[in-house]
Amino acid sequence: MSNYTAPVEDMGFVLKEVVEIEKLCNETGLDGSTVEILDTVLEAAGKLAKEEIEPINKPGDSEGLQIDGSGKVTTAAGFREAYQHFVEGGWGSLQFSPTYGGQGVPFVVAASVQEMWHSANMSWGLCPLLTQGAVEAITLNASEELKQRYLPKLISGEWSGTMNLTEGDAGTDVGSLKTKAVPNGDHYLIRGQKIYITWGEHDMSENIIHLVLARLPGAPAGIKGISLFLVPKLLVNEDGTLGNTNDLKALSIEHKIGIHACPTCVMSYGEESGAIGYLIGEENKGIQCMFTMMNNARLTVGLQGVSVSERAYQQALNFCNERVQGVAPGFKEPGPIIRHPDVQRMLANMKSITQASRALTYAACAEVDYSLSSLPLENLEMHERRLGFLTPIVKGWCTETAQEVASVSLQCHGGMGYVEETGIAQILRDARILPIYEGTNGIQAMDLVGRKIITDSGLGANELIEDMREFAMNPTLTEMVSGSQLKRFISAIEDFEKTVSIILNRSDNKELVGKLAFDTLMMAGTIIASWQMLLSLEKASNALNNKSLSSEFFNEKSETVSHFMDFILPRYFSNFATITAITS
């Protein structure tokens, strides 16, 4: 029996009412039929997640992976079969261009489907996530010949993709990498070793396309001398058929705290003749090409935070309804622990954080669609700034709060949570990677204050602040939230504006800016998530009046938003107090 049921009602509500998917499609030139089939897509994806992907999650965690002497990796039982059904259903092709076999669905809709994969089984879900990134990098940077040869199979999911950045002495400092690439006719020969390569080797797809950062002879030092190469596991002939095995292999797989069923590989390239690779983009411009892959990957890691929170909340809710312990206030007999006020507080915290992180993440994913609009948009640059500003916040805030939600879920389970049988320990273990990979949350914070506030002279931040301030002046809000809640939100906007001013005024003190960056990110995340929650409530009220939403859903949403405003929004005070303390 699955422990996860996709929250399709809330997902559909955020997409239809908050993101306004129909308006998004009309303004960007995306296929408007998405609106008509949205409920069907969400229900079908939820069915696959519940019936095939989630049931192999816990067994996969226990079984793990096997690697033989030749570097062949065997995945856990059921993983390959579930992946084949994923491919057959066309799930990997949702948001990609029909030119290469995609379905042209908005990125934000594809993100909602991905949320289900990661809630059901994060180890499994990382495979299509990395493939998505490879498709984006190739689409935006590769030659038409490479696109024609590799994109259709990657988009269908028949082939999977990876990103190869990290080396033993080159983690966050990518510019220190030592992998070499030497020109050899129409291709390059790659030699070097990469570590922490997610799904670097496996048996789920017939070919694996590695995107590898390497340095050409005579290239400049540091990141300015890095190029990006497409290196297939199996060489691809001109007619698209598969040829010989390339000179690469997995040397080992990491033994990790979590995501045990995801092969995180040490990859070796060119031990014999050299691994054949093809240049993507221009020479020495590899880091720029890779960032096109990494930026959206950061959003989808934030999305994984939403997924973990949803799964952890559902598991806690089920347990608290079933676990009988003690006599709660107002009762005379022992009953389920959900009756106890502190348990209700924990569950309400988890639920409100989860829904807030979903609304925040979907809002950012919608900005991807606006930024890639095929129709002219007068405010295109604003959408690009909004996407850039929200990306580190989504990655950082949603993965930090996921740690809390997973931990609180374990707390709800009591001692049973600390043993493996209940499965919540696995969720907590799996979640711990999220603040680390795709750029640690410290790096996300520095990106926010450095590139998105200081370099931008606060433009993107102040645009968002003005949007929140204008929204707060909406007279209908006074009918939906208490006066103290609205006052608290308005004060939060003002304090966020003060924080932006502090950062701009002290921008020459890099050490100081570095110390306040993380508090700035968490403060921004809490306040912007509050905005999205209030916006959700307003949209729910409108939908209720239009009879497109049930009163039960509206009342539940209203309670959740109110709890967030009372219990979660005030957390920003701590961040703001720290920022003002260290800058006074």
C-alpha cells in the first residue's frame, strides 16, 4: 500500500488560479490545450507515482545498488520497469520543444508532475531530473547536428543525461578542475576523473549522455578556461544507431547517508584511447553553457524540497490519526495523538510550510515560461529578473524548510520515527542532500545578495517589493485575514526593503555581506512565501465566488494561510534582528 497520494487538488488550484496557467499560455504562445487536459495529466501522473514509483522506494533504499568489476551498475528491483513505464507514458517529454519530440507543455506544469516523482521516490526521480538538465543545456548551446542526433532520445527518456562538474580537488571551485580535452579531428578526446556523478551509470536507459566540463590545451586558468563536452556512453552513428562503447566507465558508487538507490558515481574518462566527446557551445565558454543547465536544476532541487515536505507531512498525518496515546485536553479517554494541541501545531506547521513552498516554487517555475516566451512581452526583462531573483530563494528556502518538515514528521512518530520500519527516517536521510547539491545554500545566499541585489543595484528586489506592497493594499485582504496578520505582512515588506538598502549601502564590505547573506535569503523566502499564501487565499476566494472551488477547500486553505501568517511569518524577525545587529 502506497504511503503517498499526490495532492492533485492543491497542485491544480495553484496552477489554475494562482499561477493562472491559461493566462500564461495565452501570453507566451504555449499550447493552450494544456488547460483542458491539466486535471487528466495530474491524475495520471499521480497514479503512476502512487502505484509504481512509490512502492519501490523503501525496498530500493534497503537493497541499494550493485557494481561489478567492469563498472556495470545494477539498480534495485523494480526501478528499471518503473522507468520504462515512465518512458512509454511520454512523461519525460512534457516541457520540451515539439521540434525534437517534446510536447510543448509549460515548464510549470512539468514541474508539478516532477514534484510527484520526488515525493514518491527521490532516488528514482533524480534520473529524469538530470536528463532534463542535459536537454536544456544541449537545446540552448549545442550545434543543430548534435541536437538532431541526441535530443529526441533524451527527450523521450530512452537515453538519460548527467552533468559532470565535480572532481576531487574541484567541488564548488569548479575552476580548479583537471580533466583534459584534446582536439582530434571532428571530436575531442577526454581524459580525467569526476566524482559525485548522479546516475552516472545504470541499467534503466539504453544510453547515457554525459555533459563533461574539461580544459583544452592552452586554455586560460580558472573558470574562463573551461569547455563543455557531450560524451556518450555508447557512441552514436550518423544514422542514429548505437555503436561501440566509449572509453569511459564508473569506477565506484558512493555509500551515502541517503538516496541509497541512486547511483552516485566516480566516473573515469579516457583510461585507454581517450573518451570521444563533442564540443557544446564555444571553446572556454563551458561554465556559461553549464549554468543554463544548473539554473533550472536549482529550481527543481527546490521543488524536491516541496516533494519531501509533502511526503513527510502525509506520513505524519496518517500516523497521528492512527497512534493512540494519552488523554488530550477536552477528552476523557485515550485517543489518537492528533487530538493533542502540540501535535496539531506540528502538523499545521508542516502543512502550511509545504503549501507555501509549493506556491513559491510554482511561481518561480512560471517565470521560466515567461522568460522563454515565443511571443513578444513588454515586460520580458522584468520576468527574467524575477526568475533570477527567485531561483536562489526557491533552492535555499524550500530545501531548508524541508529539513524542518522531515524532522518534525519524525518527531510526530516519536520513538517509532527513529527506527527504519516506519520509513520516515529514510525521508529525513534523503532530504539532507538538498541544501548541499546544485550549489550549497550558502552559495545560493551569496548569489542572492551578490548577483541579484548588489550587481542589479536592487532593481529586481525592489520590483518584487513594490508588487508585494501593492498587493498588501488590496482592500479585499481585510476581509480574509485579521488586522494583525495584515499589519505583520506590511511590516515584513518594509523590513525586507530596509535589508536590501543595508546590503546596497554596505556592499563594499564583502565579509559583512557574506555573513548576512543566509539570513537575507531565509528572510526573503519567508516573506515572499507569505505573499504567495495570501495571494492563494485571494484566488481561492474568487474561485469560491465563481463556484469553481468547493467551500471545504476554501475553508481549509483559509485555515492553513492563517496558521502560516501567525506561526511562520514571524520567523523573519529573527533574521532581520540578526542583520541589523551585525550592521549597526
